[in-house]
Amino acid sequence: MNKTSGKYISAFQRAFPAWPGKVVRFYVDGFRSMTVGRKLWILILIKLFVLFFVFKLFFFPDLLSRDYDTDSERAEAVRSSMLNRR
């Protein structure tokens, strides 16, 4: 093992030596030692899934594919919509 200033360097520390690595290590070590926080992060991820996936499915239909058959027709519809805004 390598020794630097009285501390042993892990394989993870060797993989991320610069300041971005320090940031990554900070979060990895923080998440590793969490107990209640893990449950909160699971709730946050479920909420994001619901917001982005379920809402997209039911509340934001793909109007261009419904109203136009080809990509060129869709492109023309978007182009004319953007140019004729008032």
C-alpha cells in the first residue's frame, strides 16, 4: 500500500486523485454512511420517476406523431409554428 502523509491511499482514491475525485469521494463516503438518508433518497427517486415518466405518459402526449405521418411533415409544422408566432 502507498502511504502519503500518514494515511493509506485506497484504490478508490488512486482512481480519482484530482479535485473532481475528492468531490466524488465526499459523496460516496457520505452515502455509504447514511441510514435514514437512504430511505429519503429512495423516496426522492420514486418521486422523480413519477414526475418525469408517469406525467409524460399521461399528461403530455406526442402531438406531432399523432397529427403528422412523416418526419418532414413534423419538421415543417414546427418550422411554420416558430416562424408564424405572434
